[in-house]
Amino acid sequence: MKRLSKLFSKQKKIQIDFCEKNLDRFLTEENSSDYERFLNQNHIQYKEYSCQSKCEQCKKSPYAIVDGEFIAAENSDELLVRLKHISSNNIKE
């Protein structure tokens, strides 16, 4: 019974919010397809906002807000690694 409940249990979706200006500033052509693949997974919901009023952080580094928590990184590749890590931890729970 446990096995079936794991297979059919509803997985909690992760909400990821981005700032369009931040994406324009830090997302590159080289990694945009990696982001697209990640964000199109069933357990991921995302939204882009024109501004999130985090201008100081927005100028410095790429970031996302994951389930209300601010996540920043040195570059967009590192941010994607961090988002994948958060996502995989959410699946295990």
C-alpha cells in the first residue's frame, strides 16, 4: 500500500518567481534552454514579474524567489543548480 500511495500521491508544486529585468541582465542564450527544461517540469510553477522591488539585489546577481524565500547566486548557471537542488529536496519530502 505504501508503494501505491507514493506513486499516486500528489506532489507539492514549487512556486518560483523571477524579475524580468534580472533575467534580462543575467540569463544567457547558452543556458536559457536549460532553464526552459527545468521550468517546464510538472512540479514547477513559475511567474515573471516586471519588477519585484529588490533593485539592489537585482543589479548585483541573478535571483529567484522560491516559495517566498529569496535565493541568489553568483551567476545564472549557479542559480539553476540551486533551484534544481531545492526542487530535488522537495520531491524527496
